[in-house]
Amino acid sequence: MVKLAITGAAGRMGKTLITAIQDVQDAELICAIERPGIPQIGQDAGDLAGVGHLGVPLTDDLAAACDQFDVLIDFTIAPATAANLEVCAAHGKKMVIGTTGLDETQKAHIHEAGQKLGIVFAPNYSIGVTATFKLLEMAAKIFGDEVDIEITEAHHRHKVDAPSGTALRMGEVVADALGRNLQEVAIYGREGITGERDRPTIGFSTIRGGDIVGEHTVMFAGAGERLEITHRAHSRMNFAQGAVRAACWLAGQGAGVYDMQDVLGLRD
């Protein structure tokens, strides 16, 4: 039985993760962590998530709980994840990180911590999105430099970072397949007289509104035809199920920074 902890447990994704754990026979929610000062501290995590009483009260002290769990699942915000990483590294606790919007320094700290403990760090934990990454790599290699590439993503109005981590990863997959550096070719939005499109560039468009869970489309536009590869998420549950699957897999792994391709055995 893999003992799991959830941080951000009172939030939308936290509640979904708690629900997803209930359907996994070899995983158990042991700890539910939240930021200090919120009114839900002390309430039962199962009651908050609507799955029934679990006997797991919300706490605001991750360090004090570290002797209880095997893997922490963290879908919060960048500063909180950075702080949680320090605690887990100090206590040798494995992490599944789904937080997006991390800067380069914070990502570097994740890879540094991965020298001593196991971490799954992925921009998206959906099985479908992981499959999409492989399809994008294949399409990019087939088309080569003969098409224009545009990436469009849409999320709910509460998402705080843009473009999404998934969209950026899609751009990286395509750029790597074409021998390009995404940082050098990415175009984040256009306005005014922009001039003719430069073929090596990869464009990003961002939509924020309503309760859109997550939609991503990569367009390969050529002369006379275009291919669009799209993934649409209908609920957060697919992300949560993938994260719990990753946590159970990670429990049996050594130190290192992994992603969902490792979890699913898709690594070349």
C-alpha cells in the first residue's frame, strides 16, 4: 500500500485527487496539507472532497507529517511547490509535481533535488496528453520544415500562467523533433503589422474563460492542407488519475526526475 499525501487538498484539484485515490486499491490517503490560516484546517479531507469521512484531517504543517507518507502529490502554485520541495528534500520524501508556471531557477531546484530523491515532474498527467506528445513528435518529423506550426490552448478563467505548461511542452516536443530551440523560435501572440510569417517560428495563442478544463491544438499548416492534433479534457479527473498512477509507480523507483513517458513506459 502506497501512502500518499496531498498538498492544496482543499482546492479544486486537491479534492479531485482525494477522490481519485479512493478508486486505487494499492494507494491510501494518509495526509492532507493546506496553507496556514484557511478555515478548513482540521476538517476531514474526505468530507471536503465529498467522498465520505476518511479520518484524515487537514493540517498546515507538511514537515510534521513527513514521517507518515511515501509520496507527496503537489498541484499548487510555484512558490508553494518550491517550499514543499525543500521540506521533502530535507526528509527524503518523493514527490509528484503537477504545478505549472515554475521559473527556470525553480525547475533547476527540482532537478537538483532529483539527485537524491524520486520526483515525477510533468506539465500534464493525462494519459491522452502523454500520447499526444508522441503523435506530435511523429508529425513534426514527417512534415519537417515544410509547414507552419501554431499551438492554441484554452483554460478556465482562474488559471494564472500562460501559455500553459502543456502547450509549452508541446512546443518543446515539436521544436526538438525539428532540431530547433523553442526559446529562440517561440512567438507568444501577435499584434499590429507583424510582417510575413517566418517559417521556423512556432506560434502560441492563449484563451482564458469560463470553466474550460483544458484544450490544446497543434496545427501543422502547409500548402493546400493542414493537420490539427487536438486534446480536450472534459474534467480534472483524468489529470488526477494520472498523478495517482505516477505516485504509485514512483514509490518503487530510485532517485531521479521522471515524467509521464517514464511512468507509462514510453521512453525511447
